[in-house]
Amino acid sequence: MTAARTEHLVTPGTFSLDGGTWPVNNVRSVDDDHEVIVIDAPHNADAIAKAISDHRLKAIVCTHAHNDHIGATPALADLTGAPILLHPDDRPL
């Protein structure tokens, strides 16, 4: 069994709430030699897909539905065919 690794990917973007906007970056991944899970995909689906290109994306896990956590999620799912895991209570956001 291959040990899992946690990676941090820099895809700069912003978070907006209540009239304020701040720079953020919240992309993390957990992978082994063949598969990866992305935790939050806020900005730039192409950059995330490129960073994980040699792995099969098993899922995109969204910790919650603020834009700095989900912005690129639909595009990344379209690019890779990976399922999106989001708590149902966050869907209205």
C-alpha cells in the first residue's frame, strides 16, 4: 500500500462576503501514486487539473459552499468526471 500525501496547490483568487473581498487560496489534495482527492476547488480548474494530471481524481470534497471553496468545482468536475461531495445543506449557497 502506498502512503498518502497531502499537497497544497497555489491558485490565487479572492473571497467575497458582506461587501468585502480578500485574497485567498484554499486548494488541498490527498494523493497516492495513482489517485487523488481534491479538498476545495475555489479558483482555476485548469490549474488544478494540470497539477493532478497524472492521477485519477476520485472526488472533489467541498468543506462548505463559500465561493473561495467551490468556485472552480463544477468546471473541475466537468474536466475530470469526478463527483462533487458537498453537504446538502450547503447547496442553496
